Amino acid sequence: MARRGSRRGSGNQTRPRVTERTRFARWTRRLLLWGGGVALLGLLFLVLAVLFAARSLPSYDELKATQTAQTIVVRARDGTQIAELGPSFGQWLSSNQIPAVMKEAMVAVEDRRFRSHPGVDPLGLLRATYVWATGEKRFGATSTITQQLARNLFLNNNRSLDRKLREGVLAMALESKFSKDQILELYLNKVYFGGGAYGVDSASRKFFSHPATELSTAEAAIIAGLVKAPSRYSPTADVQAAVGRANVVLSLMREQGRISASEANVDVSAVKLKEDTAQSSVRYFTDWALPQLDLLLPETFEPIEVWTTIDIGMQQAGTAAITANTPKGAQGALVSLDRDGAVLAMVGGTDYVTTSYNRATESVRQPGSAWKLFVYLAALEAGYTPEDRVKDVPVTIDGWSPRNSGGTYSGEIDVRTAFAYSKNTVAAQLGNEVGFGTVASMARRFGITTPISTFPAMVLGSSEVRVIDMTRAFAAVAAKGTAISPYGIVKVTSSKGEVLYQHTPSARTRLVADYVAAGITDLLQTAVSTGTGKAAQIGRPAAGKTGTTSSNKDGWFLGFSSGITTGVWMGRDDAKAVPGLQGGTAPARAFAAYMRFAVKDRPVEEFETELKLPEWQLEPDDEYYYGEPGDYYYVDEQGNLIDPGRNQTPGGPMPFPAEGEGVPPGTAQRPGNDPAPPADGAPQAASDEFLNRATGGNQSRPAAAPTRRAPPTPVQFPPSASPVPPR
């Protein structure tokens, strides 16, 4: 009985386990069946989509004749043609005419499994999925050569799931209709290699001055390396980048067994490149402006004309100013904006042929003291005025001790002088007082897009910025504190004259109050007239700020006059020191040389620097603090209160000395002040105008002088009380 009960108990214990296993197996079968069914339906749908796409594809000859690029005529603001950018296809080369090394180079770097996949690379997709699932935010699957061809022939470059799915379907349709050699032939004759060159023959002629049938291994590696980023790896733009990329291609070819080790051991840097003398500095501008067409226009391949903001004369003047003033071995950049943000001139370097890298829009460098624009903007917004007194003395903030240029200190000076002579200690104190985060927020408000540090040294320009962003910030000051957005394209028209795009002014956003804009303009004007920016004077009102970084690595000058704002930067690309480079030397001279030409046909404009302070910063009429004139009193040398309306007896105290004896107007002594004791014949303590108002002699009430600090509280008496008589 015990054993039977034991078996029964044991059976009861195992029954739940059997039930759980059965349930798990049942759900597993269901998932497999449903999953398999969905997969079969998906596969069927995919096959049908590919077959339908394949039937719809043009013939091979039609695809060969398809032109996927457009001719773009670029015009200056006066309508003059400044560039014509269009496709250059060279000669069509059949598959057996294209050198084998060119084909192998392209396959090695763009699609190593090209010969084995059906248009979409399953292994590549699995790898991309794994990388994405293990931490990458973006799903970064690389397109196969066939997918790239499908995109170039039929689609756009939008990064969307829908476009990617259509790209995959079209790629498999191409694979089902054409051979691998035909697909590779189409690809190599149509892919874009930069500089307007479409196809290997056009690229070979552009970069090496010979047809693609004569390509060497090193040359083929250079061309294959361009597809990933034509502008970045262009041998006419950056030889070192092109050589480095070509060596990567050669290494991949050797690893994949497409060439031998001896064939891969070539000196790419010894390749002779074709000299391109047809480029000019205006290409810095077109390289910046034209990519914006992808956002401004719907997809179109028809010829278009692009009307831009560039001024030919100003562009030439800017190029000449940079070329003539940039120190030997250094580079220079210039951006000039009209009052509405239109780019009038853009120079990205001393020679576009040597290097097309645009330092005006792409390079990030430390601005030095030019960054103080944001420090003083924050201080002015917090309540400082140009006349306020500050101390230029040694200071330490969180262990950091800034030094002035030259190591000298001026003691007590006003804000205007501190800015004009770029006193580092004063900027550090102001930044510390208003808050370094506040300064960073002000820079963001004025258009700085690069990362900003909030350590104390940030007040001296330790955060890297772009020339165009700093110029934009100064342009906003010139626009009386309203935001400015740089733009380069005015309108785009089709070959038939139809307007495809028209620039519309953006809504003007006020960044700071009028009094803040007036105050900073006052400071900037003083910096040019008497401060570190004297070399930037142009014979008419100009305002601006210098900037110099440690060891003379960077020199800046940014300023404005007559509605034109211009920023200039100079320095070496490798960030090494440039002897003698300071913002107030070469950059300021380049600014002046350019601006004299730029403003010559514009009327002279005076700056609005009068501070019309807000109510919280104004001292209201005296009655607000002191009541009616009969209710407040003055103090004699013994500290006795004196009624200003009471006549004094001979020999008594003299509260109202004669006019013009040395005390500045408006210093009437009230309770709480600490006046120097007057002597016989001492100067008058208050101006006649003030006394006339106080005693009712003159009813006119001019506006009170602005101040940041609240006035002392006076002693007041109620009407029933009697003042203490003088002793």
C-alpha cells in the first residue's frame, strides 16, 4: 500500500511538468507554422514584386542613354554667370574595354560579394542587423553595387525605409534581367566621381589627363576610392586624403586576392595629377550653396539656373584681401553678409586649386577674444552699462588666473575701455558674475552651433567655432539685436524660366533688447576707434572685435559698417603657431582692405549707441524716491538737515554754493551719502537745474540718468513734523 501510494504521489508530481512541456511544444509549433506561413507569403510577395519590376525595366540600350545628372548654371546677384556645373560622361566603355584592375578595385571597396549575391547581400544585412542590435543607433547596411546603380538610375538619396525597400526590389530586378558584367559596365560608366565627372572615363580624363583604358593600378585605386565621398577624397581637393583612401583600396584588393602583394606595393603619392587651373575662389561659395538645392527643390533632372547672393566685385575684393594679407604658410577665410543675411562674399582659403577645403564654413577654430562679444552681451543684459566702473586687477577663479596681453593691469577702468583693450581679467570677472552658462546660452542664442565649454576659461574663447557662425553673430548685433540667417540662393528657375524656388525672408527674431544691442555696438565701435582693432578703420563708422589665441595660432577680426558684416580668420591648418599673427594685425588689415571696397557705394551710417534702458534699470523722477520738494532736505558739514526752501542767516551754513566751483552736477548730498566736508567757497553740491526743480522754480523734468544701482533711501518727514533747525 505504501509503495502504491508512493507511486501515486510521484505521478502527481510529474504531471505538471508534462503539461508545461506539452504547452511549450504546442506554442512552438504554432509559432513555426505561423512564422513559416508569413515568411512564405513575404517571399511570394517579394518574387512577384521583383518580376513585376523586371518587366517594367527599360532595355539595356535605354539605360545606357539615360542621363541622371543635370546642367546647373550659377548666376551672381546681378545675373552674371559665374559657373556652369554639369555632367561630363567621357566615352562609354564596354565591359571588355574597362581595365580589369579598375573593375576589381571597385568590387573590392564597394561590394566584395558582388559576383555571388542576387542584388542584395544577405550576409551584409545580417552583419548590419547585428551591429545595430548591439549598440549602433543607426541601421548602417552598405548598399551593393547593384543597389547603388538602382538608386542612381531610378531613385533619390533620401534615407527612408520605403526608398531602401524599393532599392532592394529594383536591384534584384536588375540582377534578374542583366548579367553581372552588364551591371558593372552600367555602374562604372554612370557612377559619380566628383567634380562633375560621371563614369570612369570622365574621371580618368579629369584627374589624370588620359582615358580610362590607360589606368594604372594606383590610378584605379584612387578612382575607386572616390565613390564613398567624392568631395572629401578628390585628389584635386585633398591629395593626402585621396592617397590615404587609395591605399585602403589597395589593401582590400590584396586581402581579397584580387591583386598580388607586389601589385599592391605601389606609391600612390607618385601619381601625376592633372593641374586644374579653371577653378576660382567663387567655388568655395558654390560648394557651400548648391548642396542646399536637395532641400529646396523637388527631385528633378532638368537643367536649372541658380540665382545667388554673391557679388562678383566683393568676391574678388575678398579674395585679394585674404591673398595679400595672410602670413606665409598660413591660410585665411572670409565671410561677408548683407544686413538680411545674404552672403556677399565667401573665401574658404588662399587658393581653391591647391585645396578646396572651405575654412569659412567647415573648419572649427578657437575665436580667442572675439568670444568676448557674448560675455559682454550677457553683462549688458544683466544690467551693466559701458560707463560702469570695473577693476582690471589680477584675479583667480576656481584656480584659474587669466593674464592680460603684455601682463599689465590698469586698475579701475570703465566697461568700454576694458572691452576696447580686450582686458582678460575683466572678461573673466564679468563671466563669473553673470555665470558661464549664461554666456554659453547667449552664444547659442546668437547662432553658435558648435559645442561650448562652461569652464571659466571659456570667456577667452576656448570653445571652437566656425567663421560663418561668428560672422552671423556679429551680423545680428549690426541688425540691432535681431537674428540673422545666412543664405546664398535667391531663386531657382527651370530652362523655360519657371520659378522652382524663391527665397522668402525668415521671421525676424529679437535676440536681445535694444539697449543691449546699443551698448555692445558702443563697445565694438570703441574697439575699432581707439582699441585693439584700430587697423580695421575704413574712414567711416565701423565696429568690430579682434581675436587672438594662445601662441598666435589663430587671428580673427569680425566687424560691420554700413549694413555689411564681415568675419576674417587666419591660421595654419595644422594649428601650429604663426609668428606675429594677432587679430589686430593681418586679419584687421584684410577686413579693412575688403570693407573699403564693399561699402564704397553705400551711404555712411552712424551707429545707434544711445542706451534707452528699461524701467527696472532707470532711476525714476526724484519725487518717486523723495516725495514732494518740501519733504526732503540737505545736510550741512555738521550733519544737520537743511530745508532747501529756507533762507539762511548770515554766517550760517551754506547749502547752495555758487555755480561752477567743481562738484559735478547731480551730486546733491542726501542722508545716506558720504560727501566730502565742504569748506568756505566750496563747489555747489547740486546743479541749478536740479535745484530749480526741487524748489519748484522750474517745472520741466528731463529724464533721469540711467544707473544700475538703486539710489540711497532719503530721510523723509511727514507734513506735521518740524525739521530740525540748523545749528
